[in-house]
Amino acid sequence: MTTVLQRTTPPTAARGWWAKTVAAARYEYLMQVRRPAVWVVVLGLIALRCASPFPPGFTSSTDLPFLVADWAGNFVMLCPIGVGAVLADRARRESRLELNDLLASTPTGIGPRLWGKAIGAGAATITPVAVAWVGLLGYLTARHGAGVIPVGLAAFAAIVLPGLVFISACSVTVPYLTGPVLYRIGVFGYWIWGNMVGPRFGIPTPAGTPFEAIGEYPAGAWFHGTLFDARQRGITPTGGEAVLSIAFLLLMALATLMITQLVLTRRNPS
């Protein structure tokens, strides 16, 4: 009996911040990755864009970095909108299910719950993108050889992933202030305006600058990918500008989470 009653793991209150965050992230990942909407929406937008890949004719190229970079551009053109849309309701899920008081009574804390939600639910929503990318690399490997694989993994990390991390962080935090419906409208408008409406339209936009989220700078600087808005600005991105573009997105993701944690802590001091 003594052996049965003996704890095999320390209670939650005795665990450190990181252990609590990992536990929350694991729970959120398993909850989110099982949602059919995550797979249907994200994969549907990828298929919609890649059914008619852009720019025309690039798929016949034998330059592997250029080929992979332009496929990455097609992947990231629309799917972040889907990632943001399906993540937007995670912020207010506890409130809708009337779980706020119960969660507040646990020793986990606001910080680990928020960061665990961002890491776990964000990773789960990015999972369909990663699965689709692996499938594409398999197809390209069959056509062009195994040299596609390291280039493809690097392109995913440099071109696709930073924008998705940024959108995931915003989608877990901003709906606390706006609600999911208004946020979904906002993320759609931001993505089109900030990444796909170039300077040729005469509208102030970050498109074609290091502060866009579509990965054009690392694609152009490191993989010789097709440049659109940056070239309209007369810019050929350098490696340093590509690093700046990635760092900006990751720092904005961190800042969004830190500010949200501060606001929630002040709202619910414990």
C-alpha cells in the first residue's frame, strides 16, 4: 500500500517554471493537433496556392536552392492566414468553457500556461505545414535527387518557419484583447497588406522590406529565390538583411508573449 501511494513525480507546485511550461505545451499540442479544422484549413490553403505555383515555369529549374526557395514562397503565401485563423480561439477557450477560475486555482501560473499554449498549440498548428513540406521534399527528391533534402530543410527553417512562429505568437495573444472574430479579420488584412501588396500600389506597406513576414529576404539572399516586392524597391537582400528579417519576426513574437503575460498578470494578480 505504501508503494502504491508513493508519488512517482513531484507535485506541480514543486516543479520549476520550465517543467510547468513543458507540461502545458504537451497538453496544448495534443489538444490542437487532433482538431480536424487545423489540418483541413492549413492544408487546404497550401493546396490552393500550390495548385498553380508562382512564378510560372520555376518548377522546371535544376537550380535546387532556387527551386526550393520558390516552393517555400508558395507555401508561406497563404497558409499563415489559416494558422492564425485556427489558433485565434485558443486564447478565450478557457473563458468559453468557464475554466478560468479552476485554472487560476492551480499552482501552474499565468506564465507557464501562456507560454505552454503558444509553444504547444503553435507547434500543433504548424505540424500540417511541416507534413506537407516533407511530402513535397519527397516528391522533389524523386525528381532531382537527395541533394534537395538539406536545402529543403534549411529553406523551411529560414523562409517558412519564422513567419509562422510570428503569426502563432500573435494568434495566441492578441485575441485576448480583440476577440477571435475581429482578430481573424485583422490577420487576413495584415497578411495581404503587409506581405502581398507591394510598393507598386502606392500604399505604405512593409512588403519588400526586412519587416515583412513572408520570407522574401532569406529566400533571395541565401537561396537565389525570386524577388518581387524587394526588387520593386530596388533592393537585393544581403545575408545580414536576411538575418535582420528573421530576427525581427522572432523578437516580435517574444515581445508579444512577454507583453501579454505582463497584462494578464496585472489583471489577475496572485
